[in-house]
Amino acid sequence: MVDGIRMALAAVCGLGWTIAYVLAVRTGLRDKTYCVPLVALAMNICWEFQFVFFRSADHMSGSNSEVEGAEVFIGIIWLIVDCGLLYTVFRFGPSEFPYLPRRVFYAGFVVVLGLAYAGIEVLSREFDDGDVVLTSFGMNVAMSGLFLAMLAVRQSSRGQSMGIAVAKFVGTASTCLAWFFDTSVYPGPWLPYCTVACVLLDVAYIAALSAVLRGERESGRLAGDRPELRDIERNASL
């Protein structure tokens, strides 16, 4: 029974985040920008790579090989979609930092990827017995906060959509819920804290993005109509 619920929640998590990633690629191509904060994307790619190729999935599935296989399969799908997200970063990312030469932007992002990979490796060995569960929940908290920060910095809905926000929330909430069916696996305050933090931050992001979209509709300035977006599009074509 419990394994069946976990399987269902793993499927919901996988579907939610896959939809969020696909929408992020689509929105990025439309708005000519990246839609996942750079640090969050670096952490996600490195975590997914380690999870699929180097870490055991037993932390979520116990002895149920079907759940473990489903989780690894979902991770592979995410890595594939990550290629689209990386394309938007390398294609449009430099335009978000016009004061930086392109080579500096690219080099900086590669450094961020390296730091993210090393950080996940160290944290998983130091605090997670070599698994990546505790780090994944911490990363989700960071990602939720980074999406809010991106909205605040851009001061518009450019590169963002309600579909991405809701799908991301559903994916995160379902994996948080899965832990509550067997809290003995990872007892202590860390996962409950991360669960509450993720939900609060994601709800805040949805509410803030909704307010921004409503303001843009009322002013008649949707994402594609803003002068600053046209400037970015022009710079991206150079």
C-alpha cells in the first residue's frame, strides 16, 4: 500500500517537474531568455547526474525495485530536458548580463556547475551517507527562493509563466508528501523544515507572479510588448 502511494507520488513528481522543464524551454525560446535561475539550474543538473549515475535510489524506495527504477527513469528524462534548458542559457544568457563579455559569462556558468557538483558531492557524503536526499530537499528550498529572486530582479513576467510555477509546485509538493508516509527513513527536523519552506516559498512565488501578470494585463504590457524585451532580443541577435 505504502509502496503504491510512493510510486504514485513519484510519478506525480516526475510529471510535474517534467512539465515545468518543458514549459521553461518553450517560454525561454519565446521570450529569448532562460527561465530557471542559473544557480538553481546548475544544482539541478548536477544533482540529477549524480542521482542517475552514481547514487542509490533506495532512500525513497526501500526494497521496492519498481519504485527505484521509476525514479531513475524520471531522472533520465529530466537530464534529457535539461539539454533544452542549457541551450537557452548559452543562447540567451549573455544578453541578461550585457556588462559581461560572452566568454566571461560562459566561463562563470561552467564554474558554477563545477561548484554545484562538488558541493552536492561533499554534502551528500558528509550529511547524507552518500545519498542525495537531504541535499535534494535543501536544493528545492534554494530553488524556490531563487525563483522569487528572479521575479524581483526582472520586475516582470519575462521568462516566467503560471504553468511553470504551478507545475514546479506540484512536483515539489508531491515528493515532500512522499516522505511523510515513512518518516522513520529520515527522522529529525530537516525534512519537515524543507517541506514547509518549499510550500511557503512556492505559494509566495505563485501569488507574486499572479500579481505581476495581473498588473501587466491591466497596463496592456504583456511579456512580448515590453520595450526592454525588444532591446534584449536585438542584443541576442548580435
